[in-house]
Amino acid sequence: MSPEEKEQLVALLLDARHWCQGAEARNAEGHDVAYTDADASAWDLTGAACHLFGWPRARELFSQLSRYLHGGDGGAKQGESEIAGMVALQSWNDDAETTHAELIAWLQSLPVDGVADDGAARPADDTVADGIER
């Protein structure tokens, strides 16, 4: 994820009125709509990624985001389908225990391409080949 993509995702979902659970998007009246609907005013995590970056780029991000969400121990693993990553993200987003504050804190903690939290260079998808330690 690029720094700009992270910034856009955080900015869109920062206001709790722009986040939803149980649907990819909702309009101002609370009705479920597609993330592409011009009346959409709230999105779940995957719907927001699709809305901002388009389906092809969002698909690329799903596995990366899911690996980060689950610390590499659950959800989509490297090499697993983008759809498995999307499902893992949707399950977490829609869990009744997931709060807006938790979502925002998680989004703000996301690593971005080329820079780790400690400032060191790292691979863009934050993965390392099996058997290599950081």
C-alpha cells in the first residue's frame, strides 16, 4: 500500500458516518448499495478500498491487508487468493466486536510501501521469503 492510498483510506473512513458493517456500502438512508453507487455515503473496509482505488487495485491490496490484520497467522496468506483476503477483511470489519475506533487505529498503523515503522526499507508487500528472518 502506498502512503497516498493509506492516507485516502484513513481520510474516507475517519468519520464514523462513512463506515458501515454488514454491507459493502450504504447510502445516507442506510440502504445497502454497491460501492460504485453515486449515492453511497458509507463503506465497509473492502468497499472503501474498491471505491477509492477501483476493483483491480483493491484486489491487489486485499491479501496484503489481510496478512497485516492477522499477523500472517490467519486470513489470507502469501500466495492465497485475493478473494480469500477480501473475505477475511470483510469478516473482521463486520464482526460485532470490531469498533470504528479499532478500525481507524488499525488503518493508521498500516505499513506503507518502502518504509517500515522503524524507517528501514522493506519489501512493498511486507513479506519475506520463507526461512529468512528480519
